[in-house]
Amino acid sequence: MLQIKIKISPKISLTILTMLLFGFIFLAKNSEAVEYKMGDLNNVETWQINQDINDKRSEIQELRRQIDIYQKNISAKQKELGNLSSQISTLNESIAKINLEIEAAELEIETINLKIENTQLKINAKEEEINKQKEILAEVLRSLHRQQQKNSLLEILILNDNFSDFIADLERLEDVQDNLFEGVEELQEIKLALDSDKGALENEKGELDALNNILEGKRGTLDGQKTVKFSLMSNTRGQEAKYQELLNQAKEEQEQINSDIVYLEKVAREKVNRQLELDNIKSDGLMWPVISQRITAYFHDPDYPYRYIFEHPAVDIATPQGTAIRAVESGYVAKARDGGNTGYSYIMLVHADSLSSVYGHVNEISVSEDQFVSKGDIIGYSGGMPGTRGSGPLSTGPHLHLEIRLNGVPVDPLNYLP
């Protein structure tokens, strides 16, 4: 005999389930509306962040406009360089421009920090909504499970007054199941959006690191420009004759060094090609010669203060005075020139694959000519502080001048360094 146990009316249970589930769907869609309308005035914190970002972008645009003006002035004055007053005037313009670039970089960093904060708010909101919807979904599932345990289809049929009520209850149950699946899909969509926001957050953090490196480089360049100005004023004492003497010394020294390097490249290359040691070395690429990777002057840098004398054939790597310099690759020492207390000291290594490397402003040389060195060996110690041994007449402060040459011709070192 069929036994019927009735504790809760199926109609009431199904109605409760339907209300619960529609409440779940409503919350999901309402959450979506709040989450994706980031300009919504109801979300005051997010709106304010976006306003701050827009304000900073406007400030950055104005700074860039001013930077362009300074750059045009510098470019115009570089054509007139050749006397002390023009050089000092150009340095002043350059220092002012770099100060603006630093200010712009700082604003860029503030902007990306605001974007990170904004993205983090979105992530937090989505995580909170996911947790809430999981709780609602779990309760709906538990209620549905209890309902299915309490009432079979036969029981629902018997408990209903007529067949049409039975059909209506079945349709409601089917709607509950359909809406349950829809709720799960909504949850999955929010989860995908959350993953996307987390990916954006990682990208923004990477952008922040890059901006911090740029800012650090700009500050190093600014220090270098100030050092150049101070050094010029100290060495010339404002006298044009002294300035012209320095220029002539720098030009002659640079021309002689370049001539020596080209000649030594050919001579040393013959020695290298005869050495089995290098033939057996399989290079995995060059290494950085110092720990620092902060560049203060780039290859053929348009902001190089002495560009009107000669193009900058290297990268300048900011590093403290006395930093150990390591060979970027195994090779032979073609030249180890000690310029003494007032001249320019440098080391030249010749490597396989038609490459050579030159290390300038060396304060202390630790190798001898014709000596074989392995990649990573210490070959000397850096200098560059004006007035110190090996820095030369036109140094811009403590740093390592690194040239990479291919068949004796300077190439951009950043295309070879890791």
C-alpha cells in the first residue's frame, strides 16, 4: 500500500525554491551592473580614482608639451655649440627638460598606482560577490535536494487537487532547474572576469616596475648633466680658452682611441682566430659587465651633452666608483690603456664572432695586453668621477662606458646584452 508522508506542501516548497533562485539570479545581474559600470556615481571610490587618473593624464600631457619646447630649444642650440656659454646654456635647458621628464615619470607612476588600486577594487568586489553567490547557490541546491527527497512525482500528483496543478508544479520544478543552470553560468562568467582582472593587475605591476626603472634612469641622467655642468665650470673657471683646450683634448683623445681600436681589432682578431681555446667555446650570449643595469646614456643618445663633438658610441651604466668590471665574454685583451690621473683609461677585449668590447672610464686595470680572459672574469674597477684616475676630461659622473663593436664598428650594446 502506498504511504504518503506530508510535512511541507510541494507548492510552498517549490515557491520558496523559485524565490531563492530568482533572488540569486537577480543578485548576479545586479552585481554585474555595478561591476562593469566603473564610471557609475554610486561607486564613489572607483569614480574618484578614475577622475584622479584623468587629472594626472592631463598634467602629463602639459608636461610633455613643455618637454617638447625644451627639446626644440636644445636641438637649435646644439647647432651653435662650440663655446662655453652655449654649452652651459644647453646644459641648463637639458637639466630643466630632464626635471620635467622626471616629474612626468612620477605622475605616470602615480597614475599606474591608481589603476592598480582600481583593478584591486574590482577584484575584491568580484571575489566578495562570488562568495555570496556560492552561498546562495549552495542553499538552493540543499533545498532542492531536500524537496526531491520529500516528494516523489507520484506524491505531488496525489497531493494536487487537479491535474493542471500537477502540471504547473512540474513546470515550476523545471524552471527552478533551468534557472539553477543559468545561475551557475553567471557565476562562471564572473569568475572569468575575475581572472581577467587579475591578469590586468599583473600587467599593471609590470608596467609599474618598468616606469620605476625609467624614473631611476632619468634621475641618473640628471645627476650626470649636473656633474658635467659643475665639472665644466670648475675646470674652465668660466674661461673660453680653457674650455677650447678641453674640447681639443677630448677630440684628439677620442680620435686616437677610435683609431687604436680599429687597428687593434684587426691585429688581435688574427690572434683570436688562431686560438683553439676560443674555437672550443660556445657562447650563450654576452653578460652585463656590472651588477647595475641602469642606463644613464644610450647608444647615439640625443641628450648626450658632448654629442656635437662625437656621437656616443656606447651605453653608460650607472654604477658606484670602484665597482668590479667583468668581461662580457671570453676573449683576449687587445688594449689596456692607463690614462693616468687626467687622461682616459679603457680596456678592449676581442671575442669570437667578430665582436669586441670596450670598457671606458676605468679607475683601476686588472689585466694585461695579450692576456686571455674568461667570461665573468674581473678585468678592472670602474671610475668616472670627474678628476679621478682614468675618468678623462669629459666624464659625466661615476659610471661604466660600455661599447660593443662588430667588425670594429660600434653597435648598440643593448642588442647584445641579455
